Amino acid sequence: MIVVVWDARLLERGAEFLERWGLRQEGRPMGGRVAVVLPVVCGDGTPAALKVQDLDDETAGEPLALRTWGGEGVVRLLDDDPDTGTMLLERLDEDRPLAALPDVMQATAILADLLARLTSVPAPAELRRLGDLTAGMFDRLPAALAASAAEDDRRLLRNCAAALREVAGEPGDRLLHWDLHFENILAADREPWLAIDPKPLAGDPSFELLPALWNRFEDGHLRRRFDLLTETLGADRERARAWTLGRVLQNSLWRLEEGEGLDSRQVAIARSLLGSRH
């Protein structure tokens, strides 16, 4: 039996906003590692979702990104509180994530179409920039190499960094979701599928591909999935390869800084891409 322990602070804040916005809770809390989502009904009877989370670099731009997309391919923002990051969102069908679709290639095609729509939009100037993140990665790399006990891991990090350097000078200016995988796409009424939980960033759409490869990694077809994503985005394959390796580097730096080893799925994806240059 899995016991979910909710963050008491977030639950208290949720109760505050239920009262402030005249909402009625009609179900148990939901959410992931960093947020609590309460299914609610608005005063006019509209079903919605109250999302309560802590503000940080990844979540601060979420309301701005949702307003910029305006519900096109993504959940609609109904209201928000800038001081706390609390949001009132359109209610989607949380029991029908895209991850439940049995055919991973069909699911990848749906995700790729949504990704192409979302990244066609220019990013607002206020959002953090991919160029700044890549510069920080290069600064952090020496310490990560020193923390890696295995020569194979150090070689992988150096190869990912070399690929990233090839594209880092043109980081892009599109509005990125940054965490679009099969669990972050839900069934909806006004469109068949809508994206949720963006961690917005301004950059190159090719930086978006890794989550759709490591999520459902065990379903295989990684090369086909990578090719489908790049073709649907209209991305140059070599740029997509380099940015995806850069994303592996970013995640690997985080893990090493937390005292963890490299993620085996992402290592396998990186090695596949490093061996696929043509």
C-alpha cells in the first residue's frame, strides 16, 4: 500500500485559496513531488483545478507561459496569485494521461504534435533563457567530472558537453514547456489532449526531446521516437541530437551534485545518440 504524505504547508495554502476564490473542493488532493492539486468547483459551477506549489526558478514563469499560449494545446489558466504561484486551472481528465495509451509510437506522435504547437510561439522576454543555463552547465562541469568515479561516466559527460558546445551559441527564443512527457499530457473535452505542468524556458525546441525518450523508456523504439520528434518539429537532426545530449548533461550534473549516480536510462539514450551521428 502506497501512503501519500502531502506537504502540510501547501494544503493549508490550498484551504486559504478555496475561501479566497470562492471554491468548493470535490475530491482528494492530487499532485506530484512539488505541487498539490485540488479538484474544485467554482462559484458558477465550473469544474476547475487549484494548483498550489512553491515558487522557484522552474515554476515562477508558469502563469506567464500559460497566458501566452492561451489554451492552445495546453491547459487554460483561469486565475493566479503572483505572490504564491497558486493557480486556478481548467479541469482535465487526470485519470486519462497519454502514458496510458498502449502504443508508444502513437503516443509519441500525439506528444510531438503538441510540442510543435507549443514551441511555435515566441517566448516572453521575462522568462529565463536557455543560453544562461548552458553557460552555467559549462561552469559546473569540472566539479562534476571530479565527482565521477567511473571513467565511462566522465567520458560520457565530456562527449555530451562537446556536442552542446556545437549549438550553445544559438540557444533559440521559442517558448519551451521543458518537461513534456507522457504523464504531463491529459485527455480533455475541448481538445483530445492538452499539456500540463510547464517549466517554461526560452530556447531551442530541440532541447525539449529528452523527457519523451526517458519516459516509457522500457517501451523501446528510441531511434524511431527521436526521429519522429525531430521530423514533426521540423528540426535539424544534428542540432536535435546535440541539444538532447545537452539535456542529458544538465540532468547528470544535477544528479552528481546531489550525490547520486547517472541515470541508466539517460545514459543509454546518450550512448545511442553518440553512436548515431551521420
